[in-house]
Amino acid sequence: MFLYLSHNFYSLKKNILGQSIFLKRIIIAVVGFITHKSFRSKNFKIIGSQNLNDLPDNNVLFVSNHQTYFYDVIGMLHVFNSSVKGKIDSVKRPNYLYNPKTNLYFIAAVETMKNSLITKVLAYAGAILIQRSWRDSGEHINREVRSQDPSNINLALEDGWVITFPRGTTDKTKPVRKGTAHIIKNSSPTIVPVKLSGFSDVFQRNGLKVLNKKKSFSMEICEPVYGDICNKSIDEITLELEKII
């Protein structure tokens, strides 16, 4: 009876975004097990995951280049969860998926994560859904930042780790958006750069297909950025981010 009540209470517990933690664990585990074969491949190289071990439990912002809509984050879910369980630069055994880190979030566009049932399910793995102020459905626009978006990002940082892609697009020719600089200015997080390589050669850019299992791809977790970056102006922080990613 006690076990039943404990399980029932845990299944109802929600995180700061109103998501069921129990359901989030299940989704991360299912997505992880389905995709694990791709990431345990000898063609996937992980570098520097020991840099995750001494990070604080909250107010950590990961800034990364962006190569695919979904597999960038899926790869980080694998690497981050494996690393916090003590495995350095390895995701060989997926036992880390049985008890995944649930205070891990990623910033994603509403238009991307609301497209289908599958993307809605993936969003439940920790998406902080924001409304882009510069683009919608492939069209260039100019609108005000939605008021709840910065608040949700701040809440997620207060609770745990947040992944963001400062360019806001997989097009590497586009400039870094100033939104990430505002996050850094407002929250003064620990900033950890992540460098992805080859993901767009292996995985579909805007879908879930594996395109080429034989090509190499990698993820490098860099050392945290120290110094007074948080005290700089928005333009200066944006320029620093351009250099970092």
C-alpha cells in the first residue's frame, strides 16, 4: 500500500514547467533506448564529458552550434545522463536511461515542436517552448518577444541545466541572436560551450531519420567560460558567443 501511494504521488509530481516528472522520465528513457544504437556507434566520438562532473546542479547554460532539429538534443540527453552517472566520454551501456536527469531542459521553437504528435512527445522531454520573434513558419517577421518566454527560461535555470542554440537555426551562416545574451545578462549562469560536428551528415536535419550510419560525428563538452562575460553589454556578449560556437 505504501509503495502504491509513493508511486502515485511521484507520478503526479510536476516540474517548474508543469510537466509530469514521471512521464518525462518515461519519454527520455523510451527515446533514449530507441536512439541508443546510433550513439553507441564507434563512429560517435565524445570529448570532454568530464567537464560535466563538477558543475552546479542548477543555473547552468549550455551554448551550442545547431546542426539538426532533434538529434542535437537527443545526443546531449545521452551524453549528459551517462556522464552524471560517472561514465566519461562513453554511452556504451544505456543503464543511465533508467533514472535520467529530469532537471535538464532545452530551448526550442513552438513552431518546431508542435508540428506532429512525435514532436509534441519529444517536447515533453524538457522543451522550453518559445515563440520566435524573427521567424515563423519559414517567413521572416518582426514581433515582440512573448512575455512568458524569458520567465520560463529563468525558472528552468533556477531548477537545473538549460541547453540553447544561440543562432536559433541550423543555418551556420546566420548570426547569433541576442536572446541568449539577455539570458546570460539576466541570470549570470555557468556557461558551458558544446561543439557538435558531423550530426548533419549522419541525421536528417529536420526529421528523425538516420541518413548515413558510416559517417563520423562528435560532441565536445568544453570547459566552462570564466571571466566577466556576464558583466558585458548585450552586444559584447553576443560577439563572445559568436566566437564560442
